[in-house]
Amino acid sequence: MLRSNREKQQSYELISIEDLAPTDHMLRKIDKYIDFSFIDEKVRLERKAQ
């Protein structure tokens, strides 16, 4: 049986992205030493080309 809209959950949970990865996680170490900002420019240029 389907539930009505009134029965939907009405609460939210705020989560910081910083809380999702431990401080010693490998991806944090990679992010510390590699500048990925070039990706933003490439995506921006690709969107303009479309």
C-alpha cells in the first residue's frame, strides 16, 4: 500500500563533508598536495562549447 504525502519524513540532518572522511584518510593527503582546480576550468570550457 502506498503512503500518503502526509506520512513522509519531515526532518533533515546536516552533515559536514569534513566529517565524512577521517583526518588520516588517503584522499585528504592527496588533496593536500595536488591542485585539482584545473578541472573547474576544463569543465567550464566544455560547457561553453556545447
